[in-house]
Amino acid sequence: MTAPGRRSSTFTRLLRHGFTDPSAAERLLDAVELAAVRDDPVLLEALGATADPDLALHGLVRLLEAQPDPTARRELLDTLIAAKPLRDRLLGVLGASEALADHLARHAGDWRALVTYEPRDLHRGVEDFERGLAEADDPVSLRVAYRRCLLSIAARDVCGTIDVAETAAELADLATATLRAALALAEAAAPEDAALCRLAVIAMGKCGGHELNYVSDVDVIFVGEAVEGADEPRALRAATAIASHLMRICSETTVEGSIWPVDANLRPEGRNGPLVRTLSSHLAYYQRWAKTWEFQALLKARPVAGDPGLGAEYVAALQPLVWQAADRENFVPDVQKMRRRVVENIPAAEVDRQLKLGPGGLRDVEFAVQLLQLVHGRADTSLHSGTTLDALEALAAGGYVGRADAAQLDEAYRFLRSMEHRIQLHRLRRTHLVPEDEADLRRLGRSLGLRTDPVAGLLRAWKRHASVVRRLHEKLFYRPLLDAVAQLAPGEARLSAEAARERMVALGYADPAAALRHLEALASGVTRKAAIQRTLLPVLLGWFADSADPDAGLLNFRKVSDALGKTPWYLRLLRDEGAAAENLARVLSAGRLAPDLLMRAPEAVALLGDGNAGGLAPRGRAQLEQETLAAVRRADGAVQAVAAVRGVRRRELFRTAAADIVGSYGTEAQPVEADQGALVDRVGAAVSDLTAATLAGTLRAVVREGWGDTLPTRFAIIGMGRFGGHELGYGSDADVLFVHEPRDGADEREAADAANKVVSEMRRLLQVPSADPPLLIDADLRPEGKSGPLVRTLKSYEAYYRRWSLVWERHALLRAEFVAGDEDLGRRFIELVDPLRYPAGGLDDDAVREIRRLKARMESERLPRGADPKLHAKLGPGGLSDVEWTVQLMQLRHGHEEAGLRTTRTRAALAAACEAGLISAENATTLDEAWVLATRVRNAVMLVRGRAGDTFPTDPRELAAVGRYLGHGPGHAGDMLDEYRRTARRARAVVDELFYS
């Protein structure tokens, strides 16, 4: 008897052998069924070697209890103790699979299936499994026989007799035998239907690829033909009935559960298509209608049941089409888009636990391998394998993948598949999620041979292998390209010139020869610079390929690298700062504007880092003015000063454009900006603040050179149009008014001359040809338009507006805001025009009619000839002009009473009008969405083409780039145009109701 407070020796031994509940284990060992062996050390050692000793012992007691009589029980125990192969297999299964323990408890004699230990038993094939299923004569007995065969696979798997690839292949062979048995049952149930048709079952997915899981849908496609002399429609109906019955036999739940679902959704047209088609119908569909992913799926097609001749004909007819898929337009973007869609559909709470679909998961390896097979398989039949690991080995042997990379991926894939197998084996449930429960993790770790600290060891190994997959799966496409052009390892298999060209074309490069030349220039040699480039380029090439113009991205990267390659910080920035490399790749491949700005001063690439270089956050007006004025003070003369100011403007335009591109495209570190209005507001505010600071600095430089510290007249610049509204785009002119007021004692003529000279010199210096983009100053909104003086005194403005002002001038003044110069003078100008733009009592009917007439005239006269009005972002129906004039009419009518309307900003005024009840929330949202979209279209056109435009580009690549900026993936430019038309049409309906009614 054990002394109080002391544990029994059995308790201690159980702990040492890995039991987590020794008390319960002691009770089980005391069970009468184990009386004969409870003290046998062999049993305890064997239990301790299992994944879960507690589970194994519990399963063993249940199995003994299920034996029909003492003789059977004694036979089991004697065999268990005497035969090590049975002991290891049986206890290994009981410790790893609760579901198979349940099966053994229900079918107490099936343990004998584990006794056999012949050499041929080590690797069983389809014929062996067909013999194991031969006696099944209904769905229930088929399930029992299936579990018995599964038991033998699981036993050899958990004991290490077969590896993970062999296990997956045997599971696929068992599925093949099961489909054949189910088809025989279905045909036996309907012999008349069977006599009318030939039916072939084509395995797809993991079953077709000989790499099935323990629990998985079995993907199939059915092909049917009428026998000679039979009516084809009737024969197809018969084939469909048999195929449907086969699916039910495998999928339906019985007293013995189900086997697995048979999924035929990979067939042409998916669920909407007929379950069974003729071979000619299949062929016609794939030749005309099939998408890229459907050819990718056909990589694994394999006839497994039914008419073998018809199955062979199917594969022979369709395989040639598979190897032509890489020539399809948008091939790689289609594959990448499907991968992104898979990831995006994972619930957020599951992403970090996903073995299959998450980042660094099994699907990453499979997608990468399949993509490379499709690119190079047409010219190299050695790549024609449906099995992932076999295909990966063939890719490495052919030089399509680096051998070291392939070896690391092979190891990672095997580990992840082993985890997946063990997780599913526990309860025979279809799941790809790593468990969270400590006990489940412990059993999983021990099943993979991690005994010292199974939970921590498992998590470390999983994260390490997932990290390898994440790091390598994109580089698989690009690293061999670098090896091919750099030629640093003589004797190693590498891509041929033609294979390299094929891969560049498949990745979206329109000029593969030029792209390979750029790679050679960047990556060749043994310098430290070339070595870093070879590390960076595989990742950068992937980001370039994800853009609308990979060629431009790579060319621009070479230019920047040529300009900065000798600086010590450039490559270090890209290598060491996580965001910098991806930000640069996005910016260089998104269009012409941002790269052009960067090429003029490549050191601005430092802004793309995530360190202390300033980053991409916009700088405020005060900070910008401080920098420009400081540059003016340091400069020697106005020309040098304004050149410095324009340099600041160029750098800040690049910062704004880069931030806009990154926010619109998204990166690994920063998702796409969800609020498109916020992106528009940031760009408008940043460019407007920058323009104001540029004018302030230029004004100071001109005054300083011509008059010293004090001009003989006070001088202010009033922003108008989009400038005054804080809504400037990248290509916008600066609409302004100039106002001055002679200082006390100054001669009025001298003051006027000085003011005009200031304006003339500012305009000249801001347009002098240089490496920096010009800033055009437009003063056409001044009184009397182009016929009036460029500069007026405040008194002159007052007199003019009192006597002569027209409705269009009041309208234009809604945007007036002081931006630079004498702040007090600017304030008094705004006070002067407030009563004009926000008139007491609003507008009379004549004024409203005049505004509507002006709007109609502008629409008819200013729209460019040949332009599609429905796609003109500024003047078309539902475009910027429509929305702005509608909002501004409400401001003119109600601004005097509603303080919220007294703003120069369109979106703010629209929100205030909604709050004041002047427009419904629904209509306000419609107008706001249209205005934001039209503004983003204009910004996108400027970013992509490098010059301003109000319509969508006609060049396909430029149109695709605009689409990417606006959130539309490859091949969806038509959807973008449809969305614009739809948004603009809704907005125009609101404009017709509010502006013209």
C-alpha cells in the first residue's frame, strides 16, 4: 500500500512514459481486461512511444472490451505482447486517431488487418486495396472495408514505415479503388443504364495528383459516351444517373458514417454545367471558354475508374491544351489573382492557423510549382507530373528552380503535409487548421517525433518551415533567371536562353530580351553591389510582375540603381528596411510621373524607407513654407533661390505621388486604403499646400532681389479654383488673383509697376526650363478676364465688384482663399468678396438661370471633339463640373444663412448642405462618390501617363495601369469603365434634379 502523500511507483512510471493523466491511466491498467499484462514492461514502453499514451491506453481497453469472448481477448493480448510489428502499429494508431479507435471498437476483429507484415505489405497499391474492398456489396459494408484499408495505411504511416509522400499516394490509390467499387455498385443497381453508356471517372486535385489527404473531397470529372447504336441524349441521362449514384454512395452518411464527399465542381461550367459530358463537349468547352485556372486544374487529371479507353482518350485530347495555357493573355495575373482570392477568403481569425491556404502554406508551394510547370512544360515533358514533389524535383533537375531552393521547399512541404495528415487523422475530419488546445498540440508534436518539448518544438518547426515557403515561393520564378544571366556557378543546370525568355513573357514582360539585359547588367559580377542585387531582385521582379507594366518597372529600377549604385546607403536601404524595396517597386512600375520625378533627383528614394528619412507622410504648409523661405535666404539671387524652391516642390510631389501609389496599390505592410475619399483629400491638400509654399518662396525671392526686404506695395496672392479649394491634382495649374495696396507714402504708379514686375518675374522663374517640373500660374479668373490687368489694388477690386461684377465672377469667388503674401491684405480681400459669394437673400431667378445657361454652354463648347462624354471626368455627365456646380449653386443660394456652406472645399460644402437639409443623405453620397471617383481618374491618368488628362487612356497598358490604381485587377479594365459610367449616371440624375429642375 502506498504511504499517504506519496505517489505510487506506477504513477511515477506513467509520468515518465508520457502520460498526462496518470491517475486515470492507473485505473485503466487495473481493468480486468488488462489483468494478464498490466505488469508487463513491454506494454508500458510501447504505450509511451505513441503520440498520446493516454489515448492509446483508453483505445486499447475499449478494443479489449469489444472482443466477443475471453478467447478472442486472450488472442489479442498474446499477439500484442509477442509481435512487435502489431504492437507498434496497433498502439500507434490508437494513440494518434480517436476515429480509428472508434472503428476498432465497433469492428473488434479488424485489428487482425494489422498483423500481416510481408514485404509487399510495405507499399500497397490499387490492386491490394481493390482486394480489400472486394466483399463490399452495399454502401455500409463499403465504408467498413474502406476504414479497414485506411487502418493499414495509418498504421504504417504513424510507425514511419512509409513517408508522407507514400502515405498520400496510398490514400489516392485507396480512393481509386473505392471509386471503382462505388461505380460497380451504382452500375449493378441500374444495369439498363449501364448497358447504354460508357462512363469514365477522371480524378482531379489531390486524388488525381496521387497526393491525397486522410480526409479530403475527392475531385472528379465525368466523361460519358453512348455505346454503339444507343441514343446519345438517353445515354447521357443514364450516365448522369450512374454518376450521381456513385457520388451518393461515397458521400451520404450511414450508420458507418460517410467515406468522403465526391466533388464534381471542377467540371466545365462548374455547378451550373451538366454532370456528365461527352468527350467532344469537353473539348469544345476547353477550346473556347475555359479560364486559366481550369487548365491549371487539368495538370492533375488522371483516369481512375470506369471505361479505361474513354479515360485515356480524355487525357490524350486535353493534355495538349494544358501546355498551351501559358500563351494565354493575362496568364500569370490570372494565376496570382486566384491565389490572392484564396487568401482573401480566409476568415481573419484563421489566417495564422491555416496550414493550407495561409501565407507560407501548402498552397503557396503548389501554386508556384504548377505555374512553373505550365510555363515550361510545353517544351519539356519531364515536367508533366501531377504530383507536387515529383514536379518540384523535375523542375530542379531541369534548372528551372535552384537546387537549394527546391530542397528547402521539399523539406518544408513534407513537414507541412505531415502536420496536415496527423491533424486530420485524429478525428478523421477535414481541416487544415493547426489546433489551439495544448493537449492537441502535444499529441501533434509527439506524432512528428518531437518528444522533449513537443508543443514548443512543433510551433518553432512550423513557423520555420512556413517562413521558408513564404520567402521562397515567389523567388522560385525569378532566381533561376538571375542564375541564367549572372552565370556564377559553372556546371549547374540553369535556364536556357529560350526558357528564360518564355518565363519573362509568362510573367508579363512585353520585351523579354531587354528585361534579361537589365537583369544581366544589375546582377552580373562578383561585387558586393551585384550580390545584394541578386538578393533583392527575385522579390522586386515579383512586385514588378504584379503591376500593369513590368518592363517599365525593371527599366526604371535599373536607371535608379545606375544613378545610386555607388552610394553606400541605397542598396542597404532596400535590403534592410522592410517597406523601402516594395514601395520602390510599386512606385517604379505604376506609371511615368513618379519615376520621372525620382530620376531628376534619385536620392529622394530615401523617402520610401520606414526609418527616419521622413517617410511618405505629407508635410504641412507651415513646414513647407519654412523650408522654402530658408532656401531663399541661403540662395545667391532670385534664379538660384527659385531653383531651390522648385527642387523642394519636385521632391514633395514625388513624396505625395509615392504615398498615393502605395495607398492605392497596398503593400505587405500597408493594406490598400479603404477610404478613397481620404486618399483624394490627402493628395489635394498636399499638392495645394506645396503650391502655396512654392508661391510664397518665389514671391520672397523676387521681392528680395528687386526691392530688398520691402516692396513699395503690400502684395497678396489669392488662390482660386481647385487651388483655393485645396483640391489640386498633380497636373493642375495654379489659378490665382493678385491684389496689392500701396504702402503709406508710396507712389501709386511706382507701386503698380512693382506689383506687375513681381507677377511677371514669378511666372517667368516658375516656368524656366529645368530638371524640375514647371508651375503654371493662371490668372484668367481676374475681373474682365484676360482683358483686365493682372494686378489690381484692393480699392480697384472693390470698385469693380460693386459696379460691374457678373454672375460667373461671384461663382468663381466661392473658391477664393488667401494663399501667400501679405496676410492682412489677403484677409481684407476675403472680407470684401464674402458678401458677393454669399449674398444676403441668396440668388434671384435671373442669376440662377444665368448660371444654368453658363453651365450648359460650357458643356457644349469645351468638351473636346471626339471625346466620349460619358467617360470625361471633368465635363461629362456626372463628372467633376456637374457635382461642383450643383454644390456651388447651393452655396450661392444659402451660404449667407448656413455657416457650414462658407467653405472653398467641395466635399465639405456638400456635407454641410446635407446637414442643413438642402440635399438628402442618399443624394449627397451619390454626388460625393462620383466626385471622388472622377478626381481619382484624373490623378491616375497623370500618374500613369505623366501628363494631365480628363479621359481614360486608349493604350491598353495605360488603361490597365489606371485600373490597378483604381483597385481593378488585371483583365478588369472593362469593369472599371462600367463602374465609372454607372457612378456618373447616378450622379447626373441627382444633378438634373437639383441643378436643372
